[in-house]
Amino acid sequence: MSIKKLSIYLLVLTLVLSLVGCGDKHDKSYLNDTADYTYRTAVNSMPTGWNNHTYQSNDATYVMNYAEDALYVFDYNESKDGYKIVNGMANAAPKDVTSSYIGKYGIEEGAEHQVYEIELKTWLKYDNGDPITANDFVESVKLLLNPAAANYRADSMYSGNLKIHNAENYLKGGTYGYSNMVSADYLDEEYVALDSFEVVDGYYQLDGKDIVLNIKDGANWGSALSLYYSYGYITVNVDDYLALEAAADADGNVKLTPELYMSAANLVAELHGYENAEAYAVDEGDYAYQEIQEMLYYGYVFPELDFSEVGFFAKNDKTLVIVLDKPLTGFYLNYALCTNFFLVHVPTYLACESMEGGVYTNTYGTSVDTYVGHGPYALTTFIDGSEMKLTRNSHWHGYYEKEHEGQYMTTAVSYKQVSEAATRLEMFLKGELDGYGLQAEDMADYQGSDFTYYTEGDSTWFIALNPNEEALATAEANASPATPGNTVVKRIICVKEFRQALSFSLDRAAYSLALDPTGAPAKALYGNMIISDPENGVAYRTTDEAKQVIVDFWGLTNDIGEGKEYATIDEAIESITGYDLAGAKELFNIAYDKAVEAGYIPADRDNWEIQIIIGQPGSGSSKYYNNGFVLLSQVWTDAVVGTKLEGHLVFSQSQPLGSSAFSSYLKNNSIDLLFGVGWTGSALDPYGLIEAYVAPRYQYDAAFDYSVVDVVVNIDGQDLVTDAVSWYSALSGEDVEVNVVGSDETVTVNAGTNADAKVRLDILAALEGIVLQQYNMIPINLDASASLKGMRIKYYTEEYIYGVGRGGVQYYTYAMDDAEWAAYVAEQGGTLDYR
């Protein structure tokens, strides 16, 4: 067996939905039960619960991934180099029946792709043998949306692409709740003119809804006002902030009067450098009074609804009907339906409910006796803090379907709780586990093993900076120099050449080896696992447009071609290391000159220091962030030797910033730099993910305004230009007016999911390029992991395929059963050699 490299099959296929012949009675099992094949693994901790309505921790999936199923599921395509979506619990592809519901559930004449029927298999059963019908799905969703339960996963029914009609209204019925006044989309028409508000009992309202600001929550604007105030960014309009604070309830909510609304608008104006909203309006007009609406909510009592008004019901025992508020079709519909709609075993669930003192509790999914699943395996053993076992569920529909013949050789899945990695490795070497996740300290021994497999994730990790000149000037004024008498300098971060020099002076290969040995150097915003064409499984980085972004960014465009340094664009990309120390030193000198010219560094004396506070996400115990701080401090201190900045860099590490709000500290410039940060998820929607890089509410570099950065995109041979944020709006499905370069002509572009794929790709590539060129988000390495595979296990595919991995227990096969394996390990002296 050859050593497994970090290579990914890039998924070329056509999406299909497999259908099951109606003539099969499905009363014959295709399983082979002649021996035991237990897949054994170890985890840091056991789950405390796996109720799919409430779970928050990933460890709940240890049960759900095996004991539950979905309507549609990912599987290998015919050539085993990509994925397709096939029937799971469903018996056929979703059927568009929108035209049959005109005038019902909010469906208007001419609507399409909003109502679907899903035919279920007739042989579905829970693991206790009870039949599963369409009504079980409906009752499960009704329990999920129970207002008294306040289930954590309830918003999944209305917050994603699959927006079930009236799900939110039913959940919140009869309660006072909030919804964003201005959505996450960039729609100018959403803003409300001040004279459109009514004043009722002294408070602003619109269409009977209160206008509410939460000073602890920035909503769709970004960081909260309380955060800006705490860090000293509100100094002129302090009285306005204190008035809002005095009016806020315990959760930070403020019902706005006209006076309080204007106070909030003044604070936003001050954050833009203006004295108040009136001064801001001189430059920005009405928007100066409307921008605060990005922070606001509508507050109102949601109407009480009967569940029959929710767009989720059973047409009959085997037909489920879903009604969507927004049209959805094609891949994104099928992908959204890779769900079981939070199916539970209703009698068991109800038996676990209790209401005492007005407090709802539910113990469903906390033990073997309080849980009934419906997947290929059933939970049979659970000892809290010790072990867990799932064995084949003999009632699972898939075992009675011929297409699964020869699959699911695994008879059971066993978990042991083992917190120490060294102990897990010892167990693996003794043959007690069938896999082991390699740690950094293991790589010297096992990185070249024939049993080591590398798997790339979908995240890129960055060095993030936020070049906010005004905020950095305030930070300079408030900082204490490391050397008494020195002037503190921070605004050099605003000099692009300084940020470029930080990038070029970092040897990414050495960084990965020291901090994340399983990772790989990053060369752009997106890695290899981001899929730009999910319908056909095409990875973004394999497209010509995405490749061109990389060579343009690294300055290799003119070095490619016959007779040049690189014969092909792939060779050029392969050559990129990102490390150019000589070039970095030149850039540090240029940055010094520009900083002097801008007045950031005193030109007439040498007693100044560039202070850079490096943020520390997490609790403070992370080896990655602690060792990374030491590494980066040393790298950059050494890099400026021989430049005009030599001896002037001073690094310090922040206090632990927690695991969820660390980006806020960079956004308000209370720290200067973060590393090893980025975004995860959205692997199948890079067009939506780009919002994280150009929208202030998500940006790490929130001070950088992409709405004033023009981006040229060539569409159908015509150069078109508008700002980066507007291009994102076009990708989101909005009609956007853009200018034709070199003329006064404008054209309308809508590049939503139904637009030409080439147009969407061209816009995405242009946006990726413009973000990279700012050097605020500097790509350093790609998320990846490495693991050892047990000798008796055979993967279905050696390479990792997005959506299906290397086959999982559905496809794993075993060279030896449990008894044969134990005998083999004993013959080897009780310890196996995987080096």
C-alpha cells in the first residue's frame, strides 16, 4: 500500500435520485450475520444527550450518525470519484405540486417550487419495530416547535434555505418576540424613512410593531453598541449611550422613542467619525438616519396559530407535504432534504416530558431506555463516562433493499471514553481500537506510515488584521510603552505594505510543521474542499477562474506559458510557497517610509515602538495559540533585522478571549492581530460564504468598507464594474445595477442560484481576488487531519470523497472478524507496528 497523500477526488458527476421498484416486497434481509465485526473507537467524552431537538454539542452525533436516517442521503456515484444524492427514507424524488395549492398557505398565482410531496417507503420502522408513517414526521415537527419547550433546533425549520411556512409564527405564537428590521441581504428598499414611523404611546412603531434596539447585540450591523462603549469608541455622545442603557431591560432591549432613536443614530455617526447624525447626513443624506436600522429589531406579539396552518403535513400515511415561504429547487432543494425533519419516537418522547413550576424538561435521548432510533444501528449500551455500543437495527429499511446487499459488514459500533491521546494510541497499537486520530507529537513516527490517511477539511486559517486608522490612533493614545519614554505606534497596520511584509516573511510550510503538521500551506481564501458547482460536484479550486485568482495574487501570471518559467498554470500554483524574506524586508522599509509620511512614526527620533497585541482565542490552554504566538513573534522580529523597523517591534499576547466572541476584540481593535482563525461550513455554497469576507457584521476586518471598493467583472465579453458588496448582492439573487466600463451605460445583473454558472463563477473569483489583495485576511494554512487506520479495515476508496468520505461503516470491509483479529494481535506479541 502506498503512502496516502493529501489528494482529493474532485467529484465530477450528475446529481440523480435513485428510485426503488414498486414490485419489491422488502421482506428479505440481505445481511450476512455469520460473524461479528465491531468497529471500535475512542472519544474524549461521552454525550450527555442526543435528543435531535435540543442537542448542541457535536458528541451527540456519536449516536445520531448511526441510529438515525434521512429522507435523502449522500452516496458514491457510479465511478466512485464523487457523490450523488439518493433515496434514504424517501421512495422517490420530491414532487413539485405548487400549482395544487394556489390560494393556500400563502401560495400565490404563478408560484412554483414552493410545495413538494415526498413519498415515503412503506417498510420504514423504528428500531423497536413500530412502523414509521408520514404522521410521525408531522408530530415530531410539532413537538420540535412546541413553544413551551423552546427547543434549540427549532429555528432549523425556518432559518435556512428550507423555510417552512408559518413554522416561526407557530413556535413564537402568543409571545413577544423579535425579528430583524433589516435582513442579512443588501436591499436598499428595506430601510424605512423616519416619517413612515408612527408614534404610539411615545414609542416608534411600524405596522403595529415596536422598533427595538438591543445594546448588547449588533444584529445585522456587526458589533454591539455596548462593546464599542466599553472599549472607548464612544466619547462624544456618551449621554446618548447612557440614555439607551438606562432604558434597556435586563437583556439589553430598548423600545425606541423618537429621541432614543436619534441617540442611537448619533452613536453610529460617531463610529464613522462624525460628531452626530446631522453631520453624517451632510455627506450621506437619509442613510445617516437609517443605518442604525441594521442594528434594530421589530418587536411584536406573534399571532397564535393552529398547527394546521404550518406548511408541514401528511397527505396520507406515506406522503409528506412541505410548503416553503421561498422557492427552492434543484440541488439546493435535494441537499436541504437530506434531513429526517427531527423525527423522534413520539410515545417515548412524550413519556420523557415534564412540566414543573412552569419549567419544561425532557429526558428523551439520555439513556438506552429513553431513546428509540430509526437508523442502521440501534443504541444497546450506554454507560455515562465510560462506554457506548450500537448494534445492527434489524428493522432498518436498508437491510431489506437489494441495493445494500454486501454493505454494512460492520455489525456493531463501540465507543470508549479515553481522554488522553497517549492512552488512545496505546489501545490502538494493542488492537483494541480500529482507528486513531494522530496528534502533532505523533507525526514524526507515523507521518510516512502506509496506514496514515490525510483528510482535508473545508476551512482556511488566516492571519487577520483590522486596519482602522481612527481606532488604532485611540489605542496608541491609551497604550503604555514597553520601554518608558517610547511612542507607541499601531497605525502602521493601516499601511498595506506592512501587512504584505507580514505575509511574505512567514514560511507557511514551517508554520504548518510546527503548529499543525497535518495541515497544508494555504494560497487563497478557499481550499480544495469548497464546491462551486454542487450539482455536478466540481471543486472551486479546480476551475480555471479560481486558478487564475491564485497566480494573479502571487504575481505569476506573466511567468506562465511556453518558454517561460512555468509551462502550465498548475505548475505555477504548485511552486507557490508564500515565503519571500528578501521581498518582505523591502516591503518593511517601504512601510516605514509611508508610515513616517503619514505621521504614524516620528521622523525626528528613534524612541518609538510598534506594539502588536496578538489575540488568544479559547481558554488559554491551547498549544496551537500559545506556541503560535511564540513562533510568529520570533519570525517577525527576525524578519525586520536589517530594515528600518529593526528593534522596533514589540509583541504581546492577549488574555484568553473565549471561543465565540474573539473576533469582536479585533473588530474593535482592542487587539491588533488574530491567527489561526477563519470560517467553517458552507462547503457547498462558496457564493454565500464570500459574504463573511465583505459584510461588516461578519468580517474580521470590519473597519474595511468593501462597499467603496470597485470590482471589475467580465461577463459575456463585457467589463462591468460596481462595488464588492453589490456584486455579493447579485450573487444572492438581487437585481443589481452595474456600470459598463468606459461608458455611461448600466446593466442589471442577477447572479442568483438560477443564473448562468459561468457568470456566478466569474463574480466569485473576482471577489476572492479583491479580498486577497487587501492583505487584511492573510491565508496561512488549510484545515486537515491525519489518522491511522487499523490493519484489518479496508476503506471503500483510498481517497477522501466529499460527502461520503472513504465509505464509512456502510462500505468498510474487514480482513478478520473480531475473534480472528484478537488471535492475530496475540500472535504479534500483543502490540502492532504501524510505522
